[in-house]
Amino acid sequence: MMKTYEVTITETLQMTVEVEAATQEQAQELVERKWNDSEYILDAEAFKGVDFSAREKERRRDYER
């Protein structure tokens, strides 16, 4: 008998940028803000890997009383 599986595909995109800031925290906040403003766009060139994870789909048990 065939079973049903859910397969999750996770892609990893990565980009490194250089910024000047007083602290590491400020640097991260600056880059996050610029990323949120679409100043950094991660596309296919930023692809670093993919992971596939499969698990058997659980059967839903609906009991009516």
C-alpha cells in the first residue's frame, strides 16, 4: 500500500556585506534595516545549498461521538 509523505525543501541563500559601524550590534542592525528596505537582494547567485527532509504524513483522526 502506498503511503503519503510530506517533503520539506529548504534553500539557503547567503551574502556577506561590509559596513562601517561603532559596534557589531550596530553593524547587524544597519544591514538588517538595509535588507528590509530591499537594498540587499539575495537571488540565485547567493545560493549556498538545499536540504530535503521527508516524513510520513500523519493520518488525521476525527472521532465523532
